[in-house]
Amino acid sequence: MSGRPGMLSLQLSRQFSTTSVSASLSKRLRKQWTGPRSSASTSAAASASAAKTSNSSPSQAGPSTPSTNSDPKISTSPHPRRTASQRKAALRALRHAPKTTTNNNTNSLKFVQSSDKGKAKEHTVPSTSTTTTSSSASNANTKSTAAAHSASMLKELNALDDLLDHLQTKAFNISQRLKALELSRRSSSSSSPLEESWGPDRLSPPPALGASEDTWSAAPSGSTSPPKSDKRSSDDAVKTRYLFGNDLLAESHLHWRDGKGKPLPAIQYAGPFADELKKWSESITGCVSANSIPVEKVTPLREMRVATLAHGLDRVLFNPGIYWLRDPRSGIYNFDPRIRDILDVDLFDYAALPPYVTSSQDPELATLTKRHEKKYCGSTSSMTSLLSQCYFLISGWRNPDVTGFSAPFAGLPSGFSVGAKLPASIRLHYKDGYYAIDADKTAAGEAENSNYVLTSLGKSMEKMLTATPEEYAKYMRINSWKLSEEEKTQPEAYHYASTSKMMMRSQLDCHDDRLPRKTFDLKTRASIGIRNDRANYVEGSGYQIRRATGVLESFEREYYDMVRAAFLKYNFQARIGHMDGIFVAYHTTSTIFGFQYIPVEEMNERLFGSQEMADQAFKLSLGLMERVLDAATAMFPEETLKITVETKEKSDVGMTVYVEPAEPCQSCSSADSKKRSIAQLDITVDRYLDGGLMLGPVDFSYLPGRRIDPLSDDEIERRLRSSLPSVKWEIDYSISPRPDLTESNIRKNLDAVRAKQASLNSLILPNVEALNQREQYRTLELAKNPNALARFLQERRTGIAPGMPLAPGQFSADNPAQSSNKIHVLPDDVLNNRGAESGQIVTTTKDAISQRRKQAQSRFVRIRNIRTLRLRELAKLGAKDAKHRNLHDTFEMYHPR
């Protein structure tokens, strides 16, 4: 497909998009129709000039010779200079005139502009000739012939103007249809007639000063922000380009296609190599498209019992936006006030819930994988990090759409958060002919319990939102003995789906038959005061959400951060489980503030810009992940592997994969011991949309007819877009081993990736006094049931309920308050847990503390930024306000009247 029709449409869109250019339309077309003068016209003009010269001398003219130029009025006033367009029209009129009278009526033509054609009809001035008594009949014939020619010329000029009007109307109508077609994206805010007339694109991110607009994506709401403080557009940002022809050939990384985007006949794709030598030196190549990746539902082995929402929370499912739990102005509760306060993280009995089963330990998943003859299996929690890395690669690091927020958000960072972009590590367990995917947090040096509070509260709150207060009370540690064995052993509900090589498992949290896809996910979203300061969760629980919009203490800030940090993960999880959306509860570690239901379609708009791109991006991510796992397992077949994947933002090599056996080979001979123990794979891709090479972030709106204009978008436009054929999104890939690198060099590269993964592992030194007070409160509560207290202490020692890593100066569960003076805080700026092992921290239960310290492997740092200090001050102020508010709270719930 050639790009020439697209460029023609682009020119029409720019030139004829509004009626403001109608005045210059006639002039432009007249100039286009005016050609160079021919040699004949030049000679005619020369002869006319000579005749005029000869007639201007009265001594050379005979008195008895009649002449049309002898009129004293015409001879004394020179004729005005005629334009090239006038001469062209005159010549056309002369061609249609009778040959016998052409020469006699040259000066009888009157040239008029189209704007004066009405006046010309009313005031037609006939030509004059020499009046003599001997030629009165000839003069009358000449006048009538001149008038006829003049009328013919005017008629033709009128027809020309009608044609201009018709072309203008047609061009404007075409521009309204194709104004979304801007293939070259030469953004010029002042030179676009469409923008001058209709205003700038309100849904586009406001460009930085001196920078042009890079990409465009649809936003759920339209709101512009001041460009002066906008950090979203930068001069060094990667720009989207859609290329054909020679540009495609020059910019392609792999050079496997011609200028029209068709694969070259000489290209042959090569799959994973079984040969021991080839797999270390030759590349794995291929092409993956969305149509080649089937995603199908799989019938489970048992009937699944899925929970439903309690407390009337199902109202949130069918009303977009935020639902306040307690209206801040009137103090009226929209839902049961008893769900406002969150149970302490250590007072809930998690052993009464079904335990989480990893992919490698799930017998049902293993049975389905073997039955359907799949090579890989995994759960949503273990696969989403790897899927995210694959999406970054196939999309060219397309950022989520963060437009439509309040003006102050223009100054905040945009794009995916640092945590969302961190490299992914998995453990690929080989078991009886298939591989099971498990997450590998320890590979990055992250403590398993570094996020213990939020992870555990998520389980507790899910039960609270789906059970009555009376049922939920049974799951408290002091009351869990009341639960029956059936309630304790109720298995989790799962949804299964498969691709050509993979079996996927997704946990089902909740369902409602009225939703289009029936089921949805429950997400408990901690506020920014808790997420950014996890170790200080006790003091941070005072942070309040006071308003709907704003940079801090607002639902808008929580939603903004969720788009950047969690939407991609949530979207993949919902798609694997064929869910309708996510139900979000906004909270701290002590209070719930409100709820929101976010359907998958809303996440698609934010992440991908369209539903079509969302569907294809999910399938392509799965397809590329299968190719990566195939390449990794080909390097070390039938072994349990540790795999780390990093997608690079600014590099010709889009993705780097590090593969190594999880355990040294026990049965290897001395000859086998010389084999490589680690491999590095570099992955390079080319992205094609409908045969055109896409450089930079992938954007479907660059294709003809798919750009959305917020000012004219209506149901007609949406149906026109939906009638367009599906976009053919293809990924050409090359997976190449690096035999030129030694194992030491590869491990050095891997260590650099590990350092990135560990960059967010540090915890900020918390308010230890608040933590110790909370420890005492928990012990007093559990002491109401001595058996519950004894079991909790045993679980804490064995690591079943490890709790958060102990901060220097913090009481342990076994440490009484009176021995706190034996704990000393390290004076270093970085407080490392190794102090327990080196004797720097002394406690009465040194062995228990040391064991827990070894498990934690966390490091604490002091407050180094003003943002954390500000959040802590807001939490202190919020705790005081909440305490005062509770003294006057009537706990009145809304009831319809």
C-alpha cells in the first residue's frame, strides 16, 4: 500500500478544513490554472504592440482608412495592465468566437474578477469603434458581436466560480472525514488551519514550551493543564513515526521486509535449536501476530464457588466514579459504618483462609496442563511482571494516558512508575514434562516480608467486604476456634485459560450476574502515605482522604498513581481471568475511605487508547512471552531455571534475558562441567501496523481514519471507526545469544540489573515509638484468648506470620516492654539488619530476633526527602482530626425515604 493517498488526504485536511480559507481558494486555483504563455500568444502580443505603435502616429495613418483604435477616448487613456489569468480567460473566449469577427472584437472584451461578476452583468460596457457615416451598418454588427462575446466570457467565468464553490464544499467535507489522518505528524500549532479555527486538541497532553506534540491518545475526560509546568513532554522523548518505502528500509532494525512492509522472499524464520553448538551462536527468528495467538477458556476440574459483595456495596458496580464511605460534609454513611475501621493486621487469623498455592505446587493446574498438553503453566501473580516487560517491548514504551486530571497534576511525573518498570525475575520449575512459572522476589534481594502488612491486609479486607460483620468476626484470632472445618478448608475459586503452549490460572474474588462478564477482582489500594512509607504503617494510618480532587489527600491522587503503577498489572490479571473489571477500596491500615468500580474498558482507554489495541497487545504479549520461554528452555533443556528479563527504553536491543539453572547439575560428568552456567539473550524487534514500520510508541491513531477528534466525535464517527477493518499488528523478532561475552561479563551485567531491582527495597526508618505502642495493644488483645496468643507467637517464630522487618529499637513479639532499654538504634545513616548478627543489637531473645533478621534481609534509611516528611506531618494532623471527629460521629447510615 502506497503512502501517497494518505499524504493527499493530509493536504486536503490542512488546506480545506474550514471556511476561513475560502477567500484564498479562488486565488490559489487561478494560479494553478495559469500556465506559461505560448509562443503563439507571444507573437500575437508582439504584433499587437507593433500595430498599436503604428496607430499611435497620426501622420502614418490614412484619413480614409477606418480603425477601431481611432476613438479619441481610448487612444488618450492607456489600457490597464492585464493579469495572466485575465489573458487566459480572454484567449478561451476568443477560441469560442466566430473566426470572421475575432480580429474585429479584440478590444471589446471586458475582463472582470469573480467578485465583480454581478456588477458586470448589470453594467456591461459595449466596445466603441470609429463612427462614420459610411460604416453605420458595420458598426452595429460589430457592437452586437462584441456584446455576444462579452456575455459568453462572463458566462464562462460564472461557471468557473460555481466550480470553485463546488470544489471548496467538497474539499471541506473530505477534510471533515479525513482530518484525523496525519501520517507525518508535523505538529505546527500556528500553521494548521484546523487548529486556528477549532482550537487545539484538548485530549492531547499539553506540549512543553519549545517542543512539539509527540503522540496522542484518547482520554476518558478532557481537561487541559498549563503547559509551563508540564513535565510529560520532553525534548528527548521518543517520537512516534509511521514509515513506508525508503524510510522503512533505512530505519528497520532487522531489515526483513521491503518498502511496502511485505516479508522478503529470502527470509526464513528459524526456531529454537536443539543442536548444542547452534543454540549458542545462531539466532531464533520469527514473526508473531495477534491473530496467531488464541486465548481460550478451559473448563475447571470442579465447580467454583465465588463470593459476592456484602454491605450493599454492589451499588458501586453500576455507578461510575467514587463512592464515599462517609460523606465528609454531612457525616452520613453510605454503607455500613462497621466496615470503616480495619482490623489490626496481626489480629486476623490467616490460617482460617485457604492458603495461597503457587503454580508449581497446584495439583489442579498440573492436571489441566498435562491434560491439554501444554508446555508452560502459571498464575496471574507470577506472570504479570513478565507480561509487562513484553508489553513494554512490543509497544515501544507507550506511556499510559494521564490527561484529564486537575491542573496541578501537570507538574507531576507521568508515564509508568519506577516500580512498574523494574526488571522481572521468575523461577521456571521443570516438572514431569512441563514448566511451572513462579515469581522470584528473592533473586532481586527483596525481603519476602517487606510488604507483609499490605499483603496480609488485602486478604483480611477481601473477607470483610464479602462477609457480614458477624461472619467476619469469626476470623479474628481470638474467635477462629468457632469456625467449622468446612469453612476453613473451602478451596479458592479459579478461572483457567490457555494459549497454544500455556495454561493460565486466575483467582476469582467476586461475581455479580448482572455484569457483562459476571466476575470481577477485588483490589485494596493503600493511600500514598502508606505505599511510600511501608515500615511506618502505624503512624501513616492517620493519613486522610479529605476531598475528591487535589494532589494530596484526595481520591484523584490515588487514581493517578494507580494508572501509572498498577493499571497494566490489573488489566492483564483481569484479562487472564476473563473478568469485567476491578472493585477498588481506598484505605490506610486503619480506615476505609471509599470505593470505585473500574471496568476493563476504562483501563484499556488509559493504557492503550482503544479497545482494539488492548485486545491485540494482550495476545502479542502472551505470544512474545512464549517465544522468550522457548528460547530460555532451549539453552538449558529440562532444568529448573532462574530467568531475569529487562526491557530497555533507549537501546537498539529492546530486551535482555538472563538464563541460568536454579541448581548446579548433580549428574553432570567432568566434561559437562565445562559447559556454560549462564546465558544472555538479546531480543530485537520491528513493529508493523498494516505493513508500515512503527518507530517509537505504538499508536493506532496514526492509521487512516482512526484519530479521534474530541470536538466532533459522536456516534456517527464512532460507528465509522468501528466499521474499519482490524489493524494488523505484527512483531518481527530476533532472539540472539551472546557467545562473545564471557560468563563473568554476563554476571556483571546481571548484577547491574539486580541493583536496579533492589533500588526500591530500602525501608525508611519508622516512628519506633508508635510501633511499640501498637505491639503492646496487639499483645493485650490476643491475651483475651491465651491459646490465640500462644499460637501467634509460634507462627511468628517459625516465619508463618513473620510480620514486617524489625526496625532498630522496635520490640519483638517475644520481647517485653521492660527490656526495651537493651535495644540500641544504630547511629549510621543506613541501618542494616546485619547488626543483629554482628552483635550490635542485643535483645533478651537474641536467637529468635537473629533468625527473623536473617529472613528479612532489609535495610533501613533515614528520611532524606521533604515529600516523606510532608506525608508524615499530614498523617499526624489527620490522626488528630480523626480522633476529634470520632467523638462527635453519630454513625448514621443513609436510608432512602
